[in-house]
Amino acid sequence: MAGVGGQSLLNVRYRYLTTTVAGEYQYNLLKRGPWGVHGMVQPHIVFTRFNINDNDPVDQRGLEFGVNMGLILERHLKTGRGALYAGVSSGPHFLLKDTHRQSSGPIFSSALFIGYAHRVSRHMVVDIRPGYRHISNAGIYLPNGGINNSTLSAGLSYHF
């Protein structure tokens, strides 16, 4: 998957823009009729652009990397080609550059998302996923202002 994030739809004064490249592995936990529950593991790299102080222009670049693990609740549509889903994930990350809201080093990333997956062939699926993401160091050290992003991701996946 590839995605972008920013502060659209969020009432904050800072800027923390993201470009994400991620892999994702999903595995079935439960299937009942059109419903399914899947576990997921998603390693990713996040390229960031942010402002040093609130209301300043975007002027710094950074990098994050880590892995989220989570659950996805999926509902297949009657057409058999599409599915709607919602999910939650969280996991450890590492921030390579200080911001005024968050120190570099270990952090935690948490995400909520919804999406639509559409099967384009027997094994290929196109996926679009809007969501919300929060990172912080859980108060382990200062500063811990937390950073929130609205996100939009899209991807092409292969189903075995």
C-alpha cells in the first residue's frame, strides 16, 4: 500500500505531512457467510515533512519506520467482487528526527480505518482506505505532544 496523511479534517495548528509505503499480510481468523475477521501485520516506512513550531511553514523532513498489528472486520457485498471493512491497528515505531511535539526514538503508532476492496481478477484486489493515525511515545519521555493524521491509502494486493 501507499498512502498520504496530513491534518485535513483535524482541528490542529501544526503540520505533519506523511507519505507511507507499506506491505501488509492478512490472515483469516473467522469467516461466517459474508462476514470475516482478519488479523493483519503491516510493516511500513513513513517519509515526513513538518513544521518546527505551530503555525510555522512546513520546513523539515524526517523518517519513521515500524510495524503495526491489528484486526479487520470485513463484509463481502452480494456482487462477490467487493468488500467493505473497518479496522484498528497499533505497534512500535522509531522516529528518526525530533519535532517540537515528539522526541526522536521509540514511539507507538495507532490507526483506525475503513475501506473498500474490489477484486479485479481471481487473485488481484484493489484497495482504498481512508483513516486516522496517532503517534506518541506514551509519556515515556518529553516532549509527548502526540501527532494526529488523517490518512488516505491505496494499494494492489495479491490473494493466494
